[in-house]
Amino acid sequence: MRPILIAALLGSSLAAPARAGEPSMRWEECVSLALRHNPDLASSRLSKEAARAGYLGSYSALMPNLSLSNSVSESDGSSKQSWSAGGSLGVDLFNMGNYASVRSNSAALRLSEAQFRLKSADIRSSLRKAFAQLLYAQNAIGVADRIQATRQTNADLVSLKYDSGGESKGNMLRAKADLAAAKADALASRRDVRTARISLNKLLGMDDYAVAVVTGTWVPPEVPPEPEPRLLEGHPKLASLEASVAGARAGIASSQASLWPTLSASYSRTWKDPEWFPDKPGWSASGSLSYRLFSGGPTQTWHAMQKAQRNLEGAQADFRSGQSSLRSALETAWANLASAASNVSVASESLEASRQRNDEASVRYASGLMNFENWQSVVSEFVQSEKSSIRSLRDAVSAKADWDNALGKPLEEP
């Protein structure tokens, strides 16, 4: 069956109208709310901003250190005050530790940015599933009510036949039991709406009932071509693993910093005088070359380098493992999406056939041309098809959400 006909049978039934007085949301509006209010996304965003501040702040170690001073002193041995003013300028001309710190903070910023994108992709997937679940739950009420109405009509028909002696008591009781089950399903479907609503609002970062109803029409998702490795280029998970490797490399540079001498220079200018502002100048300049031999020297550095090297090898192994896992997840998501899309087509055709068979069987049973057992089998098939029809579309939407997540698509993308 062509997608247009599938959408006509299934997609149109998923456009649930909002009841009076209940706030209703479309998918795009839910995305906008989640971007502003989802607490997990906000936490990840703040972590990214903190990492950016740390990265920019790490450059301060490379800048000159300038200070100014102005002081006055007096003692009991002298009746005169002594004023002094001065300025000093110092700079590390060569310090590998400072450069390693910048590299480390740069890797930390890249990692936090990748983790923010990854969190955004995860929230998008969860939000889309929650949205589809609430949309499904809303429409499941209508399906359950239709099934209940069918079971009610059937139970009345069987009861009339039983009263006239044309049907057994067991079949009459069976029809009533099916009606009771249909009523229970109708009540359960209304409870499912409440649960799905709370789950959606949690992802939106809103109160439990801020969004009561969602609206939209879901059409069967298109199945993309077989996935290729290039689809994973730029994936936030890979970016996160690459940032971890870069951080491990920065750790090696940091561990090696003690192997290098530190060279610094300073210059100061002072003025002293009993009166303010002092005008007797003086100056000093110095240079310093230092190298640590013991505490923090070669022995400790060697062990620190070994630790950093093992961390790097571990990060590289994690990167290779992550690549394989992402590739596997992509293939799995594609296969599930293809299967779910096929199931939508099968479910729509089954629903069309079961509706027709149920109409025909009801007429034949009422006219005495079909026994209760055969009629009951057709009705049960019709009931299952009604339930499977919207469930298959919900599952297809969830499979599409998993596919987008496997691609690393963030929340803000359409």
C-alpha cells in the first residue's frame, strides 16, 4: 500500500484534538520548551560555559604580571613618615607547565562541547518518544472506546440470541467477559494518558500538567539508504572521545613539564621620600632560570609520565571501541527503522482487511450463517488489528527517534 493511503488510514487518526481548557502543544513547541527548561540540558550547557571560562582563564598564566604599590610607614624611633611607591613587571619567558595547562583546558572545553551536543541528542530522542507515546495514548482512548462499542453491540446480540434459545449460555457469558475486558482496557487507556503526560512534562522541565495534550499528524517515516561510515563524521560521541584523547595528550605534556627549566624575568621601579608623592627613584631587574631536581623532579616526573602514557593508551582504546559501538548502533537503528516502517504498512493492510471481515462476519452471524466460535475469531482479529495499527506507527516514530540519535542529531535540528 502506498504511503499516502497508509497516512490516510493511520496518520489522520493521530491528529488528536485538544479538549476544552487543556493546554495543547505541537512537536515544535515542545522542542522550544525543552531547549529553555530541560534541567539536564541546562546543566550540560552550564558545564560547557564553565569549561570555556576555564580555558580562557588559562591564558592568564602566559600574560605578564604587573603590579603597583603605594605605602607609608612610621615608627617610634623616627618622627618622620616614609612614603614609597613602586611598580613591578614580571613574565615567565619559558614555562612548559603554563602551555600544558592551556592545552589541557582546551581539551576540556572540546569535551564539554561534545558532551553538550550528546546530551542534546539524547534528550531529542527521549522527547520524541515521549511525545509519540502521549499522542498514541490519547488516540488509544478512541480505539479502546470503539472496541468497547463493538463488544457492547456483540454482547447485546449474543444475549438476544441466548434469550431466544439460539445461543448457548457459555457463549453469552464469553461475550459479556469480552465486554468487561474492553471496558477495563478503556479505563487503562485513560490512565496511560496520565502517565505519558507526566513523562513528557518531565523532559520539558515543566510541571506535571503544564502540557496536557499534544497534537500532530505522524506519517510513516521514510527509510534512508543503508548506512555508511561517513554518516558518523562529526558525531558528538566521537567528538567526545577525540577530546578525551586530546586531554590525555595534554596530560603527557603536563607530566613532562618538570623536565624543562623555567625562565622568568622581572623589572621593578620604586620611589621613596619622606613626603608624598615620593620622588627619589630606584630600580631593579632580575632574571631567573630554575630546574627542579628532587621534589617534583625527574623521579616523580618519570612516574607521572608513565601514568599519563597509560591514560593516553586507554583513551585511544576507548576511541576505537566507541567507533565500533557507534557503527553497530547505527546499523541496528537502521534495521529497526526499516522493520518498523514495514510493520506500519502490514498493520494498515491488516486493519483494512479485518474491518471488512468483521463487518461481513457480523452480518453472517446475525443471520445464522456463522457459528459463534468462527465469528469470535474474526472479531478478536479485528480488535487486535485496531490496537496494532496505531501501535505500529508509534513504534515507527520511536525507531526514527533512535535513528536520529544514532546519527547524533541534536534537539535544535528539525
